[in-house]
Amino acid sequence: MESEPRPPETPEPAAPPEEAAAPPPEREPELHLFIVSDATGRTAEQVIDAALYQFQTTHVVLHRFPRVLSRPLVDRIVDQASELRAVMVCTVVEQGLSEYLHARAREAGVAMVDIMGPIVEAIGKVIHRGPLGAPRAPDQRVSTVRRRADAIAFTVRHDDGRRVEEVGRADVVLLGVSRAGKTPTSVYLATHGWRVANIPIVPGVPLPPVLEEVDPRRVFVLTRAPAVLARLRQGRTAVAGGRYTDPAAIREEVRYAREEVARWGKGWREIDVTTLSIEETATTIEQLLAPLGRRPR
């Protein structure tokens, strides 16, 4: 008996081709930065922080080499930098050691940035005098730290009109209505070693007579556009509210502050901080204070 013919087999569908795996994202190359200094290296580190902001990279390894005072140590640092293809950022002021560091970096093909050298050279050319060629002594650094600590403590004690009877001891006196930026500017200046007192201008509350004892060149009135003041005060409505954030009341408050300052007629300097950052405001004040300097401690 003949067998029945079998139906033709249906071929199985071909498996879809496998999708190629996406290549892993390229990782930014790791950057090694060497901070080389015959002092602490803090100056170089601050410059590096500012420079790195321009690249927004997270793959940075900092290697700190403070108190580099000998050629053998320079040799070891340059060799290590060469192996890691690092960039050296240097603040070495001793001329002989600086020249040796430059020469070794060139020989090893290491990229190097000398922060202090060009600045010292430019100043020397202008004043026709050679540099000391020595890093700042440790006791000078300690003195700077103590001065800043003293300034911060003074500023905190004399914030918002407190201890107003001692205002004559301040290097700087800031006046202004609420939210004009007095406290943050005071603190910023204090970190630079300035002792600051700040006093609020409040409608109906006369400024303290003790301001008569202060050199008017040390008094700064901070002002800000009423609309900006209103916006900044919104976050404090739970505490104050009412007239504190009312635009009309704020305009009246600003008008009162101007009249009060004009009534004193002391030659105080006014700074409109509406479009300024805290750093810009403090820098402006420091520039104006430069001829006076800090009061004797």
C-alpha cells in the first residue's frame, strides 16, 4: 500500500538578527594635576578650582606636594608626573629651585604652569626690585588665620545692630534695610580679615548716634530695588508677613532709608546691590577701603 504523501514542511521563521550591543559611553580621560609648592600650595589649589569650573569634569585626581625644598624631591615629583601624564601647577618662589623645576619638566615633557613666576617678574620690572625668593613664613600664615578668625568673631557679635556701642572698632560698617544683603556681605568680608558691623535701617528707628565716631569713608549703605526686596522677603512671610512684604510699604521703607542717610549728610558711600553678587559687593567695598586699610588691632 502506498503511503499518503506528507505535506511539505513549513520552514521555521528565521530568528531576527541580534541587535548589536550599544558601545559603552566613552569615559572622560582621567586628569592628574600636581600641585607643587615650596609653601602650602593653597594659592595653586584656588586657581585650579577656578579653572576646573570651566570644564565641569569629575575625573580629576589632585596630587599635593607642599614644602618642596630640595632638588631630589623635585626629581621624584617630575618622574611621577611623567608616568601619569600629569599637569603640574606650581608656586615655587625660590629662584634656583624654580629654574631647576622648569628644566626638569621640559626634559621630561611634562606640562607645567608656573603661577607665581610671571607675576613676580612683572612686579619686579615695574618697581625695579628683585623678589625675596622665599615662601611666606609659617608664622605669617598663622597670623593671617588668626586675623580672619578674629574678624569673623567680631562680625558675628556685631550683626544686625548688636553691640552697637562698639561700632567704632569696626573696619567696615554696613547700613541698609532688611534683605539688602548686609549679613552675607559682612561674613564674606570677615573671611578676608575685615571686622564688620552691620546696622539695619528701620522706619521710625533713628540710626545710633555712635555712628558720629566712625570715619564716614568706612560706612557703606547697601540699597536694592524695592521689587527685588519684595521677592527676597517672600521666604520670610511665615515670620513677618504683612507690611514686611507689601510692595507699597517696601517702597516707603526705601524712601525713609534714603532720607535718613541724607539727613546724616556724612559722606557715606552707597552701593546698589540689585544686580551684584555678594562677592562683587564685597570686592567693591574692599577696593574703596584699600587706601584706609584695617584699623589697628
